[in-house]
Amino acid sequence: MTAAYLEKLNERQREAVEHGVGLAGGKIGGPLLIIAGAGSGKTNTLAHRVAHLIVNGADPRRILLMTFSRRASAEMARRVQRICKKVMGENSAVMTDALSWSGTFHGIGARLLRMYSEQIGLNTDFTIHDREDSADLMNLVRHELGLSKTDSRFPTKGTCLAIYSRAVNAECSINDALKTAFPWVAGWEEQLKSLFSGYVEAKLAQNVLDYDDLLLYWSQMASVPEFAHEIGSRFDHILVDEYQDTNRLQASILSALKPEGRGLTVVGDDAQSIYSFRAATVRNILDFPKQFSPEPADIITLDQNYRSTQPILAAANGVIDLARERFTKNLWTERKSEQRPLLVTVKDEKDQAAYIVEQVLANREVGITLKNQAVLFRSSNHSGTLEVELTRHNIPFVKFGGLKFLDSAHVKDLLAVLRFAQNPRDRVAGFRLLQMLPGVGSQTAGKILDAIVNDPEPLLSLQEIPPPSKTGEQWMGLVSLLVGLRRAAEWPGDIAAARIWYEPYLDRIHEDPETRKADLLQLEQIAAGYPNRERFLTELTLDPPDATSDQAGVPLLDEDYLILSTIHSAKGQEWRSVFMLNVVDGCIPSDLGVGSTAELEEERRLLYVGMTRARDQLTLTTPQRFFTHGQNAQGDRHVYASRTRFIPVTLLQFFETASWPKVAATASERSTHQIRMDVAARMRSMWK
Ligand code: ATP
Ligand code: MG
């Protein structure tokens, strides 16, 4: 008899859920690949598979589940829990600490490195740099080497970091990274080599890891058979969602942990591969079946879409059908509807924002709550005008992707205090912190950091240093704060102490200290949710909270709010009504994404990912003019736009086209094309 929770699944989903479960002698099944299009229930199937494993006796603490974001992992854990509770009863003890190993690749990496730090020669107090910190460190090294002085055309710190990251993640040389992704940087290979060596040495000396290191150290660890075996045998099952967006390092980690692929399940869709700029490679998914011995992986494909209505799916299929290369097949759905996706032309971004606000409110009137609606865009800076309009109408929203709560200077400042206390060799944190003192610039800060760096207890040795001029009492205050924070004894009391020290600085430097202070209190509340300082710093750096309409960090859970999201951050999610704005050439494909066929194809897949987020309603808006937000060489300016090339005339049959506002445009705003049509109509009627 089939368990009730499996009855809702279709045959192939069920096959995927039951694959290799309940083998004689508790044997673990062979490798499995589930490859299928958007909305076919991949994530849902994965959740059922985890639940089914647990129901059949697998120990949830020995399951490693890797997803694309912490939000996705929380959602997955919730689904698993729900199914297990139904089957095993409310108080099934096994579920309370279930899935303790669920998170992102980077998050899990950080945790393992911390666990094994002593064995692998890492100092346990290592701190993690986010991309901005990493770029700052790159910059410090760049200055030390005098690279930016010799030639002002030397790539910026951000570009340097991107090249470095590309080479690390794709496991390729600087030359190859430049050739494939940064052709305009050619000629700097030698300087970049010395910069990157300097950067690596700086990280080692300062006891800091960047995002890429988390994977790099993990994969290095996994290349040592004893470690690979030890970590691999911690887990009976390893399951990975969104596998199409993993890179070579991630694939090599998996195969090192599970060389025969026993207990390994990966899930993905090649048509949704959108992270090649971070060196993700769709080859991972295509090569997966062959890579194991003695048994190759089993492959299960799914072809029914449960998410979208037929007209939405038809339009999305139309877009992806024009792709050059594709492996997954088109999907079908039983969800009938008369409503085709809307393609709405508006005059400019202001009208676009007004239109979207009007429609969002109209939807809410008919019972589609704000949370069931989302506005998606290619690039984080496309939503500015809409954000203003939403605020004007008091419509609360949360923005995923792009600017985060943590990007605001005051939040970063406070975190720098804690980070420096955790790891006083972290120079980026040290520079940031010391320069908050009156009269201290980068030179003085550098000298102080140099003076303490070799001391076994750098924070204590701060007491020996004569106070820099003009710092007066504030120096003493800082030293005693840091000495107090050294042992990380009181959590979250430590963050409160740091805040109290920091607030006078806020008053001095910012015009609106009160709202910023409110943010810091909010940060303290977030901090209280973590067991200790180290976990707080790690998790916040890896997956920071998203920005909300009032910049208050995390939204109140009972509040209804609209989701604004980059398409990248909308991956895996769904809403009843989805708006996509700026669906014009220059935005999608982005001006920056038309350099090669491969880039262009990725932009097309992005549009497909966005469109397939919609369940019942999909609206694409195309402003006739938009603001370039400094994206191209000419800087900020208005440009005239046309509908994205990914929806050529041949695909218009899949859409309902309209313009807004519906009232006829005034004569001066009419396009020449329209005037020609008007004249034609007039002449025709004259001779009727
Ligand atoms: P994406 O590629 O966007 O990540 P996905 O393949 O992971 O999509 P899911 O998010 O798992 O798809 O599922 C899409 C929707 O279809 C969800 O609302 C899910 O509950 C529903 N669904 C999946 N399988 C079934 C089924 N057998 N019966 C009814 N609904 C289903
Ligand atoms: Mg999914």
C-alpha cells in the first residue's frame, strides 16, 4: 500500500522519491539525477524524498541537504517537517533536531571548516569576508604593491576580485579567466598575478577567509582521502537542489565525499542555469550521470508543470524554445485559463511604477494578498522608481537581492567592532574600526595594526600603545571595550556593549542618527537569535537579511508585504501574480550581457526563469524610455527602448498586448509611427 503522502505525486515523482529506499540490509541506493523544467515539482519531490527517507528510518542528522539560499533551506525543512509530523505524529522526537545539516554550500562549508579547523591548520577564530570586505582587502594590497599608482587604467578592486573569483571557482588560470570573461582586461596578467599572490598572503596572515575560500578549503580538505572519508561518512544521504548553478569546485567536493555516488541525489534544470558569471557550469548536471563507478547515476525526468496556467507556460516555452542549446523537454500543464500573459507598453519608468501599483492594489481588492504577488527585475537598481511609488502609497515591500540591510554603513561599522574583537588580525575590520576614532586616518590605523599584529594577544597589547593624538578618552573607551569583548563571554550582551560605544560616533558623523540607532537595535534583536558571536557573524555574512521598505532589517512575519526581487534571487519561488519590469533590450538582455552568444543565452534563460515564477497571472511591462543608471559607458541618461529581443514578433501570439494609460496619448507624445497610421486611416475613410 502506498503511504498517503505519496499519493499526490505523479508516477515519476514517486519513483524519484522512492529511488533506492528500503533496500535489503539497510543498503543505501545509488546516485540519482532528477532533471526537469520549471515548476515540475523538483523541489517538492526532493522534500518528499527527504521525508520518505526519514519515515523509512534514515537518521535526519545524517542527511546533508544543500539549497540555493537559507530561505530555500528553511522552506524545505518546513515541508519535510510537515510530512513527517503527519506520518510519524506530532511529538516524533526524531524530528525536533531534524535536518541540522541543511543550508547553502557556503554555509555548510563554513561550519565544517570551523569543526575541523585545528586539524587543517586554520585558526579557529577565523572571520569571513563578504564581497565588499574582500574587495577592500584587494584594494589594500593593490595600494601596498603600488599597482593603482603606476597606471590609472588598472582594473578596479571589484573587477580584480571578480577575476580572482572566476579563476578560483572555474579552477582555471588567470589567462583563461581573462579570455573567457574579462577580455577587456588583457595585458595585465603579470600584475594581476602578483596582486593575487599578495591577496592570498594577506588572507593567510590575517586569518580571514573569503566566500571562495569556503569552497576552496572544503574541496582541498575533501581531496585528502582521510578527510573525505570522515566527512563523507558523516552523511548517509546528500541531496542538492538547483544543481545547474553549482560550479566545478562544488561538483568535485560532492564526488570526493561520495565517490560511488551512494546516497547522492541532485536536482536541476539546465534551462534555468543563470550563474555562469560565478563560474557555475551546466556541464555539472550533464556530466553527473557518467561520473560514478561502478554504477552510473539513474536519471529521472519530469514533464508535467503544476505551477503555471497553460497560457503562461506556452509563452515561457516559446521564449526558451528559441534557445540554442537545451536538454530538458517542454512541459505541459492541466491548469487551463483564458488569460494570456500581458505585455504592457508604458511611456516611461514613472508610468510603469504607477501602472504596477494600480494593478497590485486591484489584485489585492480581489483577494490576491501582497505576499502572493511579486515584481521582478533584471538588475537591483531597476526598482528605484517603483520603490518610491510604493512608499508613496504606503504599500510595504521586501526586496530580495541587491542592497541588503548589512550594506548600510552603520550596520557594517558595528559588525566591524565585533569582527575585530573576534579576530584582531582582520585588517579590513581593523581599518574600519580605528578610523572611527577622531583624528585617526588610514596611516595611523595601519601603524596601530602593525604594532599589535605579532602579539599572541593583540587586543591586550593595545593597552601598551600610547593613545594616538586627539583620540583622548575615546581611545581608552575602545581599548577597554575590545579587551572586554575578547572572550566573547556575553551574548548578545557583547553587541549591546559595542553599540553603546559606537553611538556617539553615529551622532557625530550622521545627520539622521535616530533611524540608524533603530537599525542597530534591530540588529541586536537579530543577534539574540544566534547562540554565539561566531555563528552570528558567519551566518549574517553568508546570507544577510533582505532590505525592507522601512529599512528595518527583517519584516514582521504577520504583516502583508509585496516582494520585490531580482530574477536571480527569485529562483525556485512562485507567486500567484508576477510582474516583470523593464522587459526591454538593454535591461534584459542587459547591456552588459550581449558580448557573446553564451552571455546572451544566459540572459534568455533569465527571462525564462522570471516568467516561470508566475502561477495565475504574468504581466511584462516595457517602458518606451528608461534610465540607464550608469550602466553603460555614457553614464546615466534616458534612452529609448524597445521590447526585449527575446520576444520577437513571432511570439506575440502568446501575449495579450496593451498600452497604459488607456486614454489616447496626446498628439505630441504619439510616435511618428502612430501618426502615420492615423493619416492612413483618414485617407482611407476619405475615399470610402
Ligand atoms: P523550479 O524549477 O522553479 O525550482 P520546481 O520544479 O522545483 O520548480 P516546485 O517548486 O517543487 O517545482 O513545484 C511547483 C509547484 O507545483 C508547487 O506549488 C508544488 O506544490 C506543486 N506541485 C508539485 N508536484 C505536484 C503534484 N504532484 N501535484 C500537485 N501539485 C504539485
Ligand atoms: Mg525548485
